[in-house]
Amino acid sequence: MAWELRKQFQDKPGISFTDLTSMAIMRDLGISHVLTADEHFIQVGMGFFRVP
């Protein structure tokens, strides 16, 4: 699943494979809120929300 996201977001090479793996797991588990300062979770447009 993370590899599919890598291909989908190939125009965003700054997103780490670790972030993509986290996003894939979050999507599978239905998790939408993330405690992070990382803008990538918002930039992908997958419905994630950063917790302030």
C-alpha cells in the first residue's frame, strides 16, 4: 500500500517512505487525526487533520 502511495505522489519526492507507510496504515485503520508538525500529511489531500 505504501508503494502505491509512492507512485501516486511521485510529484512529491520530499515525502518520506516512512510518512507514506504511516499514511497507508492510518487510512487502513480509519485514523484521520495525526499529532505532527509535518505538512506532508496535509499536502497529500487524503483527509488527515493535524492536532495542534
